[in-house]
Amino acid sequence: MQQEIRPLLAVDIIEQLHRQFALLSGGRGKDGAPIITFPEYSGFGDLLDEDFQNVVTYLTSIPSLDAASIGFVIIIDRRRDKWSSVKASLTRIAGAFPGNLQLVLVLRPSRFFQRAVADIGIKLHRDDFKMKVPIVMLNSLSDLHGYVDKGQLTCELGGNLEYCHSQWIHHRTAIENFAVTVKTTAQMLQMFGTDLAETELPNDVQYTKDLLTTHTEKHDKLKDELKLAMQQGTTLLGCIKEQAAKSENHKLNPDEMENQTTVERLLAQLDETENAFQQFWSKHHLKLEQCLQLRHFEHDFREVKVSLDSLMDTLTSLSDIGDCVTRVEMLLNDLNTLEEKAQESLEKAQLHALHGDQLIQSNHYAVDSIRPKCVELRRICDDFTNEAKKKYDILSKSNQIHKGMDKVNQWCESGVYLLASQAVDKCQSQDGAEAALQDIEKFLETAKENQLSDLKTIHNQYELVLNAEVKANVKKALKRLDDVQEMFEKRQVSLKKLSAKQTRPVQPVAPRPESSPNRPAPSKTPRTTGPAPGKHIMNELIETERLYVEELQSIMEGYAAELDNTELSPLIPTALENKKDVLFGNLPEIYEFHNRTFFKELENCMERPELVGTCFLKRKEELQIYEKYCQNKPRSEALWRQCGDSLFFQECQKKLDHKLSLDAYLLKPVQRITKYQLMLKASLSRSNLSPYELGKLLMQGSFNVWTDHKKGHSKVKDLARFKPMQRHLFLYNKMLLFCKKREETTDEKPSPSYSFKHSLKVRLVGGVSSCWTNITCVYIQTSPFV
């Protein structure tokens, strides 16, 4: 690129101008030709050609093009000099004058001898000056006034044109400085405008803020430069106009008029540049502000969306519909808690979407980016609300069904208790049989009052939303209801027969409940059905163990294995080289232990939660691998702080679609080993096993028992079948004990003792309810009560 040629300025030749060997006083010839005066100057002959050339070139560049095109009038004042000086002046002018010449006027030497020499010399050497214009030799100022009007000549030449050389230099310097300032300012504005136009909009809030601040500071600085330049030009224009205000008759000469015009033109140019720049800046500033609004909107959108997505994941994970009323009510409470927690995020999302609408209405440049996000926020809010409503509806139906099952189970237990509590000896009389029959009929009425038959209707209505376990429990409850009702129907038939005729007395022994005969019916103390609380803890333990193994697998495959991927090797930070074991520790060993061994053993304890402690004791040596992992954790964290923000980990996290970075997953083993202790404690605190592992003592009573003898003669065996043994039976939740009662007398009072003879598991004889009823029926089989 060629370097720009800068025109000659007054400041460049300020010393030469101060010598005053050539002047541009502002006078004009008769036809408007600019006048350049070469006054008497003793050192004219000693001037360097370069100095003379620069001054003359500068002076001829000042008048306007129209005036310069007319041609210059040159006045050479050599009245006190010699012909040699005149000759030297004409020679220099002829050889170095850069502009068009119209006329050359020479005030010849005033001394007689030098004037004569000048007359002869001009005749002899006129052709040597190589000037195509007339050269007029003048004898006096009056001769000069014949060519140029006095008003266009300075006082030194007998005229009345006011001229101060130092002031002229000052004005020229100031005008040229102002012109340079205007040009420089315009260039700075243009460069700044180009930078603004080429600036790419940032993608984050902080960078946008910084860019807006930087651009605003540059703009304010340029505004100050513009203001100073405008003040400079205004001050200069005032100085020029001040010349005309000296007196009423004073008028600016053509050069001064041109100076004024030049300054006014520069001021107008400066003002026009400022207006154009300000318009451009306003648009750019608006775009930056809108960009900042957009980045804030996008940042808030991401935060709100992450929060809503997390809430939606939590809501989706609430897939359990409960296995008892307590569990369902707990799930409903969890759902209400989640909805309350989500309310703030939902309100933020709605407000943010409304803010997006306002940005769209304000003619934001990124409407196509904002509108879809507003739609997305409203969709997520609607999805969450609809899903929560759906969950609440399902749990409400589940709650209704479990309450129905509880009513049925409670009624059945109360019914069995009623049947078992009716004294057989009292039922042998007609009055006793009728009273017992009334009790049964009255109890059967409670089935209608409690709307027990509605359970089947509700089950059929909500069957599609129930899981297999709940469906099975409903069927069991309905089957139990049918069984108990059938038992009541049989008892009704027997009691009706007894109340209709006199029967012979018998001496049966009726079973009695463990508590006092005056104990109220169990119908007032509802019980819940379904798995024991420890089962829920076991489910949680196994499910979280499965997720833990999957997370460990994702770390090994998504991060550790990728360190050996040649395609990603350029992205791997140097700080991580040969330090794979430092970052991950013995995580592969932990993963293999849980994946191949521990998870499967925990699954095997699903049906028998009481064995889970044995699982941990059995593997206590293998679990020591966590000690090594925890010891290495500080080194791993230090290494992560060095290289955690590298592109390698960002790329791996993106492929895995993980919301959290690797360091969060490397903390999982530390969290997991402490979680085991909490879950085991929770399982122990919720366990309903008694110290004897038989369950609660429900009933007891004395019975005649028949049994077969496996040893001895066949006749002895046959005889034993018809010989009853007196036994005292204890019915627990899980076991029926057969004991022999002995009366031991002490000093105070008789005290019974029992020796164990035999036992039966309750689950082998049809459950607690049918077990005691069947024992009663077997005992009274030969009595007319049946």
C-alpha cells in the first residue's frame, strides 16, 4: 500500500515563514488574481533553494482553486537593493514558482546607478528569465498603484490593507491544526465504527457486559474528542470573525474570507460526522443492550429449565402407587411437598416466558430465538402440572382401594375374633343360641354399613392403574371376605338349629383370646396390610445399588476408557498424562466387586431382609477397598482442579448426556459407603420382628388333642387315636405351640407352668384366622353345635 502524501503545512516551514521573504497578504489584482509579495529582505540571496521552494509552494496552495487558476500577481520590492538582487529574485521565481503567473511587478532600485543598471539588465536578460508573462519595472509606488489598487496593498507598498504577518501565521497554523483534528477525529470514528460493525455478539452474559462497557467507554472518549474539536473550531472561527468586528468599515480580505469559509466547512463536516456516528452508535448500542437482554434471558431460561427438568424427573420417578394406606399417604405427602417446592420454579418459568413476550413486543432482533423458548417454558409447566394431576389422581384411587382393603381386612379379623369369642357352652341353650345369632346378624349388618362390597367395584373401575401386587392383594382381601362371610353363614345355620330345638348339654372348652374377655372388638384398631416396612428399605437398597453400579459403569466406559481413545488424545490435558490411576483411584476394583458379587447377593436378600446384615459381614474384607479409594481422594481432587475444565472432559460429559461433571460422580463411592450404614439403621428401626421371632401372641386355650404314634404295635397305635390328650395351645403370628400345662403350688398360690410338646407353622394351616377357627371346629366336631 502506498503511503499517503501529506500536503505541506505551515508548521512544517514555520521558521522559513517567519523570515518574511515572501508574503500572501490577502490582496487581489484587478481581476481577482492573488498577490504574492517579495518584500525587501537582505538575506534573499542566501536562501536555500529548498526553503524558497517550500515557502512559495505553500503560499500558492492557500488561495482557492478558482483564484489560483486566474494566475498570481508577483510584486518584488527591491527599491533599496541592487540589480543583482533583482536578477537573482527573477531567476529564482522563474525557475521555482509552482503556480500560474499573470503579472510580475518589480519595484526597481531607487539609487540612480542601480536603476540604470537595472534598466539595461532587464533589456539584456529578459529572455533569460524564461517567463511567459510580462515583467514590469516600476520606478515608484505611484507606478505600482497604477496596476494594483491601494486597498489591495499593505502600508509598506503605500496601501491601506491591514496585514500582520505573525497573526497570519497563527491563523494558518490554527486552521491547519483544526483541519488535521477534524480528519483525525473522522478517521477514529470510522475505525471505531468499523470495529463495532465487525464485532461478533457474545454468547454469555459477562462477556456481553464487558463488551458493552468497553464500547461505551470508547464512545464516551470519542464524544469528548468531538467536543474538544468542536470547541477548537468554534474558537478559531470566532478569532477570524473578530477581525471584521474591529470597526464598522473593516472587511475581511479574500484570504481571510476563505479562512472563515474553510473553518465553517470543517465545523459543518465535523457536525455531520458526529450526527452520522451518533446514529450508528445508537443502533449498535441498542443491539448490544438487546444482546445483553437476550443473554440474561437465555441464562435464566437454562436455569429455570434445569430446575423444571429436575422436578419433572423427580415427579416421573414417583411411579410407586403404594402397597398400604400409610405408604400411599406418604407418597401423597411427597407429591404435595414436590408441588409446593415446584411452585416457585413454575412461577419463575411463567414470569420468564412473560418477559420473553415483552422482548418480542419491543422488536427485539432475536425474536426467532426467544419465541421457541417461551413456548418451551409454558409447555414444561403444563406438562408438570398435568403429570402432577395425573399422579395425584392415581394415588387418590390407590388410597381409596387400600382403605377399602383395610376395611375388609379389619372386618374379617373382627369377624373371626367374634366367632372365636362366642362361648360354646352358652350357645347350647335356646336363649344363648339366639343371643349369639343376634350378635352375628348385627355384625353382618356392619358389612353393609362399611360398604365392603364396594371394594370389588372400585377394583374393577381402577384396575388399569393398579400394579400386579395391589391387584393380588385386592383379590386376597375379596377372597378372605368371601371366606369369612361363608363362615358366618355356616355359624348362622348352626345357631338357628340350636335356637329351634332343645339340645343335650356338653362340656366343651372354648378358646379364649390372649387379652381380657371384655376387650373391645379389633374393629376399632385398624391394621394395615402389605409388606413389612423393612421390605421398603430393602427395595430402596437394591434399587439404589443398581443405579450405583450403572453410574460406576458409565464412569469407566465414558471417561476412563476414553483416555485411551486416539481420536480424543489431542483434547487430553498434559496434566493428566500417566495419571489415570490418580484421578480414578481403584474405582475399577470397586465396580467389579459390586457388579459381579455384592449387587447379586443383595438381590438374594429381597425376600428375607433379615439376612442383609449377614451379607455385609460376609463381605467386610472386600469392602476394605473403599479405604484405599478414600485415601486417594485428595490427590484425585487436586488433579481434577488442574484439568477439570478441559475440552476432553466436556466432550465426554456431552456424549454421556450427564448433567453433572465427573467430579460429582467420583464422589459417589464416598457417599455410597456412608449410605449403607444409614439404610441398615433405618431397616433395623423399622423391623417388626420380636426378640423370639414368633410374632405377637394372639390367642391361647386348652384343648383335647389326638395324635398318631409313629412307634409301637399297631394295636397300640389304633388305641391311641381314640385317647385324647389335654394340651394348652398358644397361637402366635407365625407359630402354633402345643404345650402341657402343669399346676405348681407355692407358699402363696398355685402357679401354672408349661412344657413344650409340639409346634405347627401358621402358614402351613391356612393363616392365623382360619387356623384358630379350624382348631375350634376340630375340637367340637362330635358336639351338636356343628
